Amino acid sequence: MALLSLENISVAYDQNYILKDFNLNVEQGSLISLLGPSGCGKTTTLRLIAGFLEAKDGRFTLGGKDYTRVPVNKRNFGFVFQSYALFPHLSVYDNVAFGLRLRKVGGAELDRRVRAILDTVSLAGFEKRFPKELSGGQRQRVAIARALVIEPDLLLFDEPLSNLDANLRVNMRVEIRRIQQELGITTVYVSHDQEECFSISDQVAIMNKGVIEQLDRPSTIFKYPKTEFVARFIGFTNFIAFDERTENADRIALKAKGHAFAASKVPGRGEQKGLKGAIRPDDLILGTTEELEAGENRLTGRVKVSTFLGRSYQYVVETGLGDLTVNKEMEIPYTAGQEVRLLLPADKLILVE
């Protein structure tokens, strides 16, 4: 049973709906990320859960209790902001203790909880420092400690790593996942960074215009995007429109302008709708016409553009079904205008809606 449930939620500014009949369930102890481009509704969803926004319609429950109209100060939720939102005039200790003091916790109990959570986020010994004396990563840990020390029912993150440099982001996302798993706290995490979300989440909800296009494990979304939007968002750049399809037990036969293709069925998905195929540049196999014979799932084309990427070359190949992009590691690159052949492996060709 889900701990958190949003049922047919609608949020609108004037008559402009950001979310309409929106549904989401989050299991106890899991970390779910809301991922998508700017304006997709992910931050609106987070702010609604936090209590900063009120739903026009629908119901929000947590642990079976209706939170739809509960004010923000009555929700025992921890919120980690993008800007950290630390008090510059307070020490690390007092920043972390702030929420406890608001809840009338004091004395030995306050001290025990503050020191315990600072130890959890690896900031023991930093109690007397002020925010200006800390690095970006340390300030972010203070913000996380402040959210956790109140022992929240739910932990919310709003793009917490966007202000950090690349290396520090990698380290901090590992820390966030470690802390979340160590404490077993249910967490909703918002980001526009695909790698960040995929690396720390139990599930990812990819949103587009206020709708969840796909909600699944990161590995499933990465391998088997359900819609064209999801595929493009996570790095699929090659798309083929098919004219017809025929299904049998374990594969789908396809045709496009006289070319024959086959796609493997996605395990556990059931019926795969759509007549558009998607494949990543790294999954295409490229060779000369001598190396790859003509046949099913093969296309002949000419190299249009060659780009050196370091470890590999990226080619744009002009084919009868449009331009396709393919990556290949090789010592001597193909030249512009050279005739080549592409193989689209059946298990890498994904049908999307």
C-alpha cells in the first residue's frame, strides 16, 4: 500500500491548468524522482505536497490521513531547497536546531538530535561554523540535516544539487542516497538532470505538460521508453516511422518503405502500441557494405557528417528512411560520401507511442 497518494489532483493559476487529474503513489521508504523539462509540472507537484500550493480539485493522503487542506505548518515534512535557505547569522548547530526549537524541543533532547544528525551527514565538528565558512557541498548537508532533524514523515528535495559543480554533484547524490537508505525515509526528489535522478531513485516519473508519461524503475525507462517524448528526453535520437506491423509470440515484424525489420517484445509490458521505432546511436551497428550484408533490420546509406568524440566517431548517415546518427569506436574514420550499411539489432529497436 502506498504511503503517499495524489488522486485526481488539479492545480491551476487562474484558468491555466498546470496539473489536471494527476495521480501518483509513493511506497513507504522509497525514493521517487520527478523528472522532466522546465514547465512540465514537477515543481508544482512538489510544492503541492509540501503545502505551498492548494489543489483546485482532488485529494492528497499520507499514511491514510487526508492532507489536502492541512496547512504547511501542520505538515511534518522536511524540505531541502535549491538555494539551501540557511540563516547566514546562525551557526551550523543553530541552523539545524531551528526546526526543533519551533517545535518546543530543547535541552538534552535537542542537543542529542542535532549532534546525531550532524554525524549522519558527516558534519560532526562543524557545529560552530557559519554558512559563509562552508563549501557548497557542506552547506547542502546542513540543509539536509535541518530537514531531517525534525524526524519528518516525508522528505522533499527541490533541485538540491543544481548550484554545485559537476564533481560535487556526483558526490552529493551518493550522500543523499546513503542518508535516505540509512534512515529509510520516504522521499520525493525533483530534478531536470536525468543522470542524477536515475542514479539515486527507486522509481522515476518522467513528466510532460502536467502528465506522467512513464513511471518505472530507472533501468526499465533507460532501456524501454514507453513514449516518443520519454525516448527523446533520455537520449534516443533515431526514429523510424513504420508502415505496418505483425505480431507473433516473441517479436514484432515491421515494414517501412519496403524495408523489413523486426523488434523484440519488451518483457512485462504487454501490448506494445505505436508504429514508431526508436534506437540509440550507441546501439546501431555500422560497417561497410562488404562487412554487413543486406537483409532484415539493415539499411544502406552514405556518410553525411563525421564528428570526432574522443573515444569514438559520430556519424550522420543518410538513408532511405531519413538521417540516422550512429557512434562507433575506430582508428580510421569513414569519409563523407562513403557508402556504409547500418544494422538495427531487434533487441535494441524499441516501439514507442
